Amino acid sequence: MPISSSLTLTPTVPRIAATTHTSHNSHPTHLRFTPNFKPTNLRAFLPLTSLAPTRHRRAAGPVCLFTGIVEEMGTVKQLGTAPHGGFDLKIAASTVLDGVNLGDSIAVNGTCLTVTEFDGKVSDFTVGLSPETLRKTSLSELEPGSLVNLERAVTPTSRMGGHFVQGHVDSTGVIVSKVPEGDSLWVKVKTEKSLLKYIVPKGFIAVDGTSLTVVDVFDDEDCFNFMLVAYTQQKVVIPLKNVGDKVNLEVDILGKYVERLLASGFVSSYANSS
């Protein structure tokens, strides 16, 4: 479904509010969204070489890490192509704006994204979506009013309540069933065989950025399932989705490292040298 917004570039004072969480990385221009939506040509799906330079972004730094413990559900305000040629997403939130700075990483439905603009007065922030992100994730299906899971990157003092989540979505899955049991909810998701091989019973998986434990894997159906307790159902977006809706999936990185080592012959060469 085409999604767009009308954007204008205004050389005015940055909208980043002078709150207790002030950023020192302001820029003399910013993108201001207007409520005028019209069809888009989805230029964000073109190869990266065809896109105009994006606006201010922090230079590449250390890879961020998340836990899969959702901090809050934000609400999509606007999204669409921008004058710089990219695709922007603006989200209303509160908790994740505490201490936010330009260039910080926030996971949106399990996708690690960079904050390019925020406004403390109206409690929202903007992130840019690359063509690859739009192709790999379900974020392109969002629309104004959609709820999204949000989590800030961990700090050295954060509690690791979930598992190591990179925010690098491997692929998407489709919800094929939702079955209540007491106050809990069984959810079954179908995905591609190439990803299912990394999913194991009682193993970790991030579904829309939520750290969950796999209960069963159904190889003949290309499916796996998990259970959401009553508390989790109130804190994440998965129960709000319908059968047939997409979810972002990130498998445990450990399985992919093991596969890579086995394929490279590292194990056999090590055994022969022992």
C-alpha cells in the first residue's frame, strides 16, 4: 500500500526542544512534516546510488545492542519520502526520548534505526529508513496510527532481561494462528525455510523486537510458535496484529556463527591439528 507524506525543508531554527535532554548536535535545517498526504513514487526503493545525500547523521560507531525487552509502544505519526530522497518515519513516544540525542539508536519493531530529529515538547522523534530496511522488514506496511515496539540501545549499566538482539532483522514471518489458552496467547508464525533452520525449540528469537522463547518448531509447515503471557500481551504490539499480518524476525546470532565456522572447514582443520 503506497504511503507518503508531503515534506518541506525550512531553514529555520531547529525544532529540537530545549528540554532537560538537550542535544548539542543541532543543525540549522530540519525536515518539517505537513499534514498533506499524496501518492508517492516510493523513491526509497531505488538503489542507494540513486538517492540524494541524507541529512545530518552521526558517523558510524560501535554496533548497538538491544535486549528485546520492549520499553514502550509508540504511535506512528507520519511517514513517507523526503526531499533528500530517503524515507522518513516519525513516531510519538515518551520513555525512549529520555536522554535522547541525534544519532542515537532506537529499535522500532526490532529494527535498529538512527534518530535524525526529535522534539521534546511534542514528544516525537524521526528516523530514516533505507531501501534495504524497507525490503527486509515490515516497516513499509506501517501507516499513521500504527503502534510500534520501541527499545533504546543498552548501556553498560543496563539489565540484560532478554537476550542479545542486534536490531538487524533477518527476514519477516506471517502470523498463521492466534489461540488463547487461559489468559495466555499461543501465536504461530510461518517463515522461509532458510531462516527456520536457525530456530530451535526453547531457543531465543526476537519477534517485532520482542525477546521470546520458541516453544515448538514445525518443519513440515515452515512454522514455529511461542506463547505470550497476559503481562506481555499488554506491553507489545504482537497481540494487536491479525492472522496474515507480517512480523519482523531476528534469530539468535549464535547459530549463524556455528554454521559459518562449519562451512569454512575451521572445525575439521582444528581437529586435524590437535
